[in-house]
Amino acid sequence: MSAVPPFLDLHGIVKRFPGVLALNGVRLEVRAGEVHALLGENGAGKSTLIKVAAGVYHPDEGEIRIDGRPAVIRNPHDAQALGISTIFQEFTLAPDMTVAENVFLGREPLRIRALSIVDRRELVRRTRDVLASLDPQIDPEATVRHLGVAQQQMVEIAKALSLDARLIIMDEPTATLTSHEIERLFNAIARLKQRGVALLYVSHRLDEVKAICDRATILRDGAFVATVQVSSTSIDDMIRLMVGRDLKDKFPKVAVEPREEVLRVEQLTRKGVLHGVSFSVRRGEILGVAGLVGSKRTETARAIFGADPIDSGRIFLNGKEVKVRTPGEAIANGIALVPEDRKRHGIFACLSVRENIVLSALRQFSRKGLLDLRHEQRRAQECVSSLRVATPHLEKQVLDLSGGNQQKVVIAKWLNTNAEVFLFDEPTRGIDVGGKIEVYKLMGELLSRGAAIVMISSELPEILGLSDRILVMRDGRICGEFDRAAATEEKILNCALRGAA
């Protein structure tokens, strides 16, 4: 007698985006009645893979099987029809509708079908039945907006069960829950498992994976690494599988002896976001900042740059306290931010290379209120030449440049401001390998000129390959610090996952 096939079988899945191979021959099998973890670092391909299973993305290559039979999932409706429901980090509930209306949205029981009049009593009864095994304390007639995050999550699960889901995908389900709420979620997961429902559990929290998961599939750089039995695999072994890469010479590091302190922040605090963040960075030094999604690294950079307000805390530049309440004040004090999303926050895509480069320091190029276009042209050409920006001419729209060259234009913009402190947030995201090396060399040149760099990156090889010191953040706090010589991917990831060095 043949073995029962897995409920979901993804085999050889390939997904490409412009310039990026997000998934490269990935496989995943999820059996009925199991809790299956999907693990990997930021950027490993987890989100892309679950969107393939959920019908958000269509794979370029590979095969999807349901109960051993080939299946095509063209959209989320197809996925639901096959019994696959996904609960993303951002819930898809209608906040001003009731729990019952959300659970059976578009499938309401009708009292008079010809007039599409909803049978509200039956709607509430069915919702109460679904909620009975999850959280019977939730009122089906309560407005979703008035529920806590944990209860909204239960409503999402109830919605999935009302669709007769055989597989529920949970993306970072405990990211915003308290320990008591997590315990209630785990109890609900155990009951779902007893009913034969499969769960695909995406999480960075390996202690939770050990507590509730049966097997785990691990991805790295968009490729399948292994599927392991969780009970016989230690957390350290999981981390080793997640990070096992060779750095070699992908990260050209300029040898610059760090000198005096340039930037020091003390007890930066913003209610619910940052909790007493303190650190310093010296001239000629790259301070790497690692952490998982949601660790508030970007929020820290934006607070230092004056883009987000703080409730308390102090910022010192060259030993002198400064007030940075706006980006304008940050620029005036020599602080530059190279943002995570350069297309939204770093460049004016429809303006020319020249216009983008001079935009941050227009006063330098004006005389009696009129712009000196020759001065602009000369300065922009100097920046393009020194940073080796690949553009046919200065009037080329920045939108038409490659990601790496767009990043160079962002940096060139800040060189006009005589910045001493550069905050790089995900400096090479969306840039190909050659472009990355150009950006790394450019960072080395900034160090040689005496700048100090704070580099936020989700790529641990990048953090290890370029940083002189490394901070690790978790939940808006600094939870660890490592010298370059002592740091390893395993130590950093352990710290980020467990909250202690």
C-alpha cells in the first residue's frame, strides 16, 4: 500500500523578478495534521514561497501538487478553493465590520435569496460555532476594530476554517503578541492539528519552532537547504543551516584606523518603538547594525536624522550636543541618511542625474536667488566622475539608471553637504553583485575621507564583511555588541533571535 502523499507538494519552484532570482528550484512538502516551519534569514525567499502557495505569485518554473495531484494556483481564490488560507502579518480584516461579517464575507447565509437579505441570526450562529474551538469569548457581533491583535488573529483563523481550509499559512504570527496571547495561539494550533489541519509556520523565533513544530524546511539565498525533524535538530543546528555561507572576497574592506568619536546617541526613546538606544561611532569606522524584521533599525536611523520624533534622548556630534528635530537640522549638522527605499525616499526618479545631485545643497549653487547652472553642471560632473556613475549624460533621468548607479547618485547628493556621518539603511538592497562591490568601495572612500558610517543591513555576510563593530537590535533595543574579530553569523543570529549576546 502506497504512502499517503503530502497535502501540499511544491517541487522545483523558480520565481524571477527583474534582476533577482528570488526562488531557485525550491521544494516544500507539508503533510496533513503537521505544523511545518519555514525558516531562513531575511531575504532567503520565505515570503516569496508562501505567496506562490497562496496564489499571489505564479511560479516561473516548477510543479505544485495537492494530495499528490498536479494543481494550478493562479490567484488567491484558486488557493482558497484548494483549501489553502494565508494569514499574513498585515491582517486582511475589514475593521469597521463585525466579526461575523468578516468571517463569512461574501458567503453570508441569506434569508431571502432573491433580495440578497442576510440571515443575521444564522450568520452569528455559524460564526459562534467556528469560534468555539478557538476563542469562545470573542463576540461574533463585536466590531473588529475594537478587538486586540490576538483576537483579530483568531478571527483570521476562524475565517480560514469557515473556508474549510486544510492548510493555514501563518506569517510571523507572534510578532506583536504578548506571552499570554502566544500561549493561547499555540493552544489553538494544537487543536487545529488534532483536526488534521496542516499549518505552515513562518517565524524567526526558533524557540517557538522547537515548541510547536514537527518538521522544518530551511531556505538560504532563495534555494532549498534541508528539511529536518525539529525534535532531533537543535536550535544551533538550525542556525548553522540557515547561515552556512562562505564570504571570501565579496566585501572589499578598506583598512582605515578608527579615530575619534564623531557621533554618540544616548537613550533614544520613542514610546512603543525605541527603548533607550545608545551607541557611538568613530571617524573611519563602519558600525554595522543587525537585527530581524521589526527590530526597529530603520526607526533608529530615522530618529537620528530627525525624520521621526523622539520622546527623549540626546545626540552628540564631535563631543557637542546637538538638537536634531528635522532632516534639515540633521543635514546642517553633517548627518546624511541613505534610505532603505531609495526610489521613494532617496531620489527624485523623474529628475535628471544633475538635479538629484545638487538638490540637497541648492544654496551653494545660487547667486542672489538665481541658480548658477554652470556651477551645478561642474559639481555634478565632478561627482559623477569621482563616484564612477554610469550615465550617458548628466540630464539622464535617474529612473533609467541601474540600482547601483541610483545609489551612487544618492551618495553624491550628500557629498555636497559636507556630511561627516552617513546612515546607510540597507545600502545594497536590490543591487546586483557588481553594483554591490561598487557601493562597498564607495563606502571605503568615505571612510578614507574621515567619515563615520552606521550601516543597517539584513544581510549578515555584508555586516560581517564590512563592519568594524556590530550592534544587534531586537524590539527597539540594543541587545548585543560584537567586535569584528569575534563576530560570527551564528552569534549574531542567536542574539537577534534570543535577545541576548
